[in-house]
Amino acid sequence: MPNPRTFPAQQRSTIRSSGSTVSTAERPRDAASPRRPTLDPASAAIRTAVRAALADAGTSAPGLIVAVSGGADSMALLHAAAFLHRRGEIRARALTVDHGLQTVTAEVADRVAATAESWGVPAEVMSVSIDAGDEGLEAAARTARYAALETARAAAGADWILTAHTRSDQAETVLLGLMRGSGTRSLAGMSPLAGRLMRPLLGLDRDQTEASCRAQGIEIWNDPMNADTAFTRVRARQLLAGLEAELGQPVIANLARTADLCRADADFIDAHAEAAGQQVRASASVPVEVFTALDDAVLSRVVRDWVISLGVPGQNLGAVRVAELCALIRDRRRGRLSLPGDTEVVVGGGQAVFQPAARAR
């Protein structure tokens, strides 16, 4: 269970870490000058993006949980949210999730919370435990992080969770989908709105969030895990940088645009699949004709949703296995296909039957 730590408003960002894990983007200033930094173009673009996302969601003076890790993206987002919070346009609360994967993370989380408080935004830290299990460390950390964010949102009665994913993150997501050989939904990348999750910075690049932090003198944390090539996403990030340099093309922007195009197509097909899937969801036995009447693009979605509704773990159900199941159903001849979770689908007698896998005797 997440362990919350809330910090007083008078606490200030005075913590420093040895080594290179904590850096500052602050520019030298005249100590005698009380003037605050002027609004730079990058910070203005971030504020505009947040306002536009909230306007699209149709929420007036919403309550927001701002997810903050301490990196440039989330600190730039927090800085913009703090400005809107002080103006009364939103009711913001900052949340830092301490995954406990590095010895310095608790210190970083406390510093981030103190910074948020100094900007007038209530702040909280939640510590979570990570069990990599079958899904891997990155996926397990992401699952725990979103669970903590949703816990905080529900407790605060907030309308939205804001994350600082940028167009750069979107491009990485699309590239990873291409590497897996995924379908349209995966290539659609991250949606600006998903449930109670809002990603207002998907139209901006990582360069802009870094520029905002430099211009506003915002201290940031450079997480060493973001440079660890043991993680697939880090290698994808490096590959994208190399492709842009070698090809001289805006690869990141083009992949992000691909996500927008794929999302429109995927949303349309998903709507049809949702309607078609209602009559088979959670039914252990379905007439084959119900499936074969569907177009291939809709069939794959309906079949996947069907077996997941009956207990097949979705994270283990890849596109190849779904395609094999669709082929078995289209063939109509008697056959069976094993699925994750010690289950199987048997086709025969005009029925597709989901059942526990037969065990050898």
C-alpha cells in the first residue's frame, strides 16, 4: 500500500545530493536584483498547453493531481500548474511517487515536495514497493505509480491526474510498438485523455520543458535510470536521436503525428468492436457465426476482449496469439488453441468454447 508523506508549506527546497543525480537549471542572477524571471516562450507554451487541455476536457476550475518525478518535464508542468493554481484557475496538488529503486529517491522526493510547497501547491509523497515479477521492472513501476496516483486522486476528490509526457515520449512509445510488431491501437501511442488521466504536454517536445526549467531557474533531477541502456525505452530514445541526426528528418515529430492518425482510426474501430463485443463478453460458449460475421479489424479486438473478460491475463496475450485464435475461428473446423493462464479455446460443432486447459493424464 502507498505510504503518504505530506510536507509543511514553510519547507523549502534546500536539499542537495552528492554526485550528479541532482542538477540545477538555474542561471546566474544578480543577487541584488529582486526581479523574477520574465515569461519565456517555452514556459508560455506549457501554460497554454495545460489551459487548452483543460478546456478540451470541459472542466471549470478543476481539482488536479500533478504527477512530479523531479525531472525537467514534470517540474516544468508543475511550475505551470502552480501559476494557474495561484490564479485560481485550477486546484492543484503535487504528488511524487517514491519507487524506492535508488537510495537517493527519498531525498529527491522530499526536495520536489518542498519545491511544490514553496510555489504554493500542497504536496505529498507516496512510497511504493515494486515487485518486477513477470512484467519486468519498468512495467511494475508504472503500474505501482498509476495506482498511487489514482489513490491520491480519489482521496482528494480531484477531477484529473496530470502527467508530463511529451511528444518525445510519444515518439518513443510508437517506436516501441513498431518494434513489437503491434497493431493500430499500440501505434496510436498515448492518448491526451484516458480515463481520469490527462497528458497536456503531448504536443510539446522535451527540449521545450528543459528550456522552461533553464529560463525559470528550476532545479531538476537527472535520474540515472534514464540513461541506463538495460531498459528498452532508453535504447529507443537513443535510437531516435541517432535517426534524427543520421536522416536529417524530424523523426520524433513524424512518429507523434503517426500516433495521432492511428488513434483516430483505432478509436473508430474500437467503437464498433465495443458494440459487437457486448453480446459475447463473459460468455464461455459463443456461436462461431457471431465471430465470423465480423470484419477482421473488428474480429481481432472482439476476440481479444472476449478471452480477457473470461480471465486471460491481457499483458500475456500478444498479437500473434490473437491472430492464431482468429484464424482458428475463421477456419470453422474443429481445433483448439492454448492461451495464457492455463486456458484454451476449442472450436467445434459451430461453437467456440473457452475452458480450462485440458491436462495430460
